[in-house]
Amino acid sequence: MTRPPVIGPIAGPILFDLDGTVIDSVTLIRESHRHAVRAVLGLELDDEALVINVGRPLMEQMEHFSPENAEELFHTYRTWNHANTAALLEAYDGVDELLSGLAAAGRRMGIVTSKSHDAVELAWGVLPDVRARFDVVVTADDTPRHKPNPDPILHALAALGGRPEDACYVGDAPFDMQAGRAAGITTIAVTWGFFSRADLEAEGPDLIVDTPEELLAVCLGGA
């Protein structure tokens, strides 16, 4: 599949996924899955199998591994994840400059994540400067349905007074692109997160970008 066409400048709010897009939680999440699956199920899965459903709410990810053991997997994951967040969560190079550039241009920004509220607060504790950039944060606790449904994106837009046709949603997962498309919002996929370019191309996003610098140019000028 060829690269999607260049889009025009985004006039309205810019919404972001969190994990794998704004913060580098790839190692943290992958190893949290590995620990849970190993401890509860006694399985050793490869990296791709471990993160195949990242972007959906955590319980749904655990149900994929084992419906009958999902509750135990869920709690085992969360215990290990929360204990290791400070050690394994990192910032992405260039994202601070991306967010600073958007803020300097007066752009309103929001987070739409499948993380629970308490997990998001742990992340902000490690990277407090990131939280200050966003006007709204929508977590898995804020809407009855979450990605790949459009509800959390529409919830964030309502909070910001934005319209889907003027805004965009930026994410690294197929579920992000599916949710954005369902919401009628411009979808921008980034390649520095959990999923490959081929995985993202298969979802037909409006644009795929490879660096935060490219994303900044797109959002401000359609470059």
C-alpha cells in the first residue's frame, strides 16, 4: 500500500493517544504483559503476540490471552506495571518539542487513552511536564465504550468545543485509527510506537508520519 496523501493543516483540537505515541511505554507494557502471561498461564509468548491488542482497555487485552483467567491476569499485570512504571517509562525524543510547538501556536490538545485513570496518573508522576501540555485527558474510566469505538474521541472533542471535521487524532495503533475513523476525525498514524508501518497502512489512516518533527509540520501547516 502506498503512503496516504498529505493532508491540509489541522484547524481544531489535536488529540493524542498516550502509550506509544506521547510517552515511550513500549518496554513497560510489553514486559508487564510478559510477566502476567508467564506468572498466570505459564506461557512464553513472542513480543508481537504480547502487544497485539495494545490500545484497547486492559481487561480486553487480558481476555484475549485467556477469558477464564482474565481477572487474575489483569491484577497481575497491574501490580507489576505500577511497581515498574518509574523505572521503565521514558520520554520520546522530539515529543517535548512537538508539544511545545503546538502550544506556542495556541493549539488545544487532548489525550484519549485506554489506560485507567490511576495508571495515567502514575505516568504523569514520572513525566509531569507532559501533563501540563494537555487541556483534557480522557481515560478508560470516562466513557462506557472505548477504542476502537469513537466515544472517547467524541467525549474529548466535546470537552474542547471542537468538531471532528476540524480536528485530528494521532496514535500508533490500529485501534486508534479505527476509533478516529468511526468518529469522523482526521487520523494520523505514527511509526515510533508499538505497531509496524504495515499494520498502520492496513487501517488506511489519512497520514503516516515517522518523526515528531514531521507531525508538527503537518499539524501547523500541512507540510
